[in-house]
Amino acid sequence: MTQWGPQKIVIIASILFICPVLIQTFANSRVMMLVGKLLGGIPQGIFNVAASNFVSEASNLRMRGPLSALLPLSAIGGIALGLTIGYERIAYVTSGTLFRALPVCQCVCLISCLPIDWLSWRLALLMQIVPPIICIATLPFATTSPIFLVKKGRMEDARKSLGKLYGVTADIPARLAIIQQAVAIEREEAAKIGASSYKDLFSTAISRKRTFASAWLWFTYQANGQVFLASGLYFLIITGKSGSRSFGLECTC
């Protein structure tokens, strides 16, 4: 993050996410599918951290709150979209084999002529590639974080970035001076305490309490069953509920 900045990190994470999506899409076994899912978690974790950092550093005060709230809202919207696509694909899932070998020279012209495995789930998984492609295509044109530019000593670029964020009528020199002072204080503190490590998470009683609280929060977040929400249609259907009933239950959870 310090070396490349949050903007480039998000672009790199988007590029890295494409390969796991393709592995999942062309999976011929459950093991291959699991590998794709596991590899996809790495860029997702990078994206969650870098995107939050990018929003906080490269947005003005007026838009910072709405943009920060948009990140978790987008995740919920993605789950809702996935459920909708899954519901629409139920008829294909229950009518054919899910895993089969893919001929290398297979060529189709119309979606309606695709094999059952493509109609049931491969196309749905392939749609995951759309958001990272959008990020790759648009983020290079976004405003670079002025804080990152100051840390790199690129003051003129930081001044231009602040001008884009706050407008030419804003007191850009004053805002730039505040950022320079904050960066200087941060570097001074870093020089005193040295480089951080994972050992610092447990070095003091307060650090251990914070680490435990954070870890326990995320554990309960995942252990309460919400992790099955995205796959809820499958679990509800195998219990004997109809597709429409399962979809309704998922959307109201």
C-alpha cells in the first residue's frame, strides 16, 4: 500500500481476481471449483482493505461518508444479484449434469444453444469478471490520493489532485500543508516505534484486548450462518422447498 498506493493496489487486485473467476467458470471438478474459490479470496481481501483506504484518501469531505457506506452496500447488492441470477438458473441446474469435460474446440453462436452446464452455473460464475474489468478500465482515470502523492514527494501532483477533489476555489495550499504536517508526524512516530509486526498485536494487554475483540467480532460475523446466505438457494432447495419459496426466504433474511 505504501509503495504503490491504494489506487494501484485496487487495480492489481482486480487483475488478480480474473484468474480465479476463470478457474471457477471452467472447473471440471469440485476440487477445481474449491481452488478457484480459495484463490479468489486473496484479491477480495486485498480489495476490501485497499478500497476503503482509497475512498478515505481520494474523496472530499462531502463525499467521503456516502462513498464509505457504498462499499458494504455494494457487497449486499452483489449478494442480492447473485441470488436473483441463481433463482433464474434453477431450472437448468435441476435438469442436467453440473460437471463435465469441456471440449477445447467447442463453439457456440447463441446463448440458448449453450450446453446445460453453461446455462446452469458457468455463465453465472463468469459474470464475476464484470466488476474487476470495470475497475481496471475506470480507476486509471480516478483522482490519485493526495496523501500518497505527498508521501512520495510529488507535491505538484498532490496540489493538482486536491484541486480536482475540492475545486480551484478551495484553499489548496492550506490543505496541502495540513497533509504534509500529518505525513511528517506519522513518519516521526514511525521512526520512534520502528516497523510494525504481528507480534505487536499481542505485545501489551491493551493490544491483546483489541486483537481479541477484532478477531471475535469477525468470527461471530461469519459463525452466525450469514456465510451461507449467498448459497442459501441451494441449501433451501435440497431441504425440499420450492425454488420460488427458497428465493423469497433468501431475499427476506
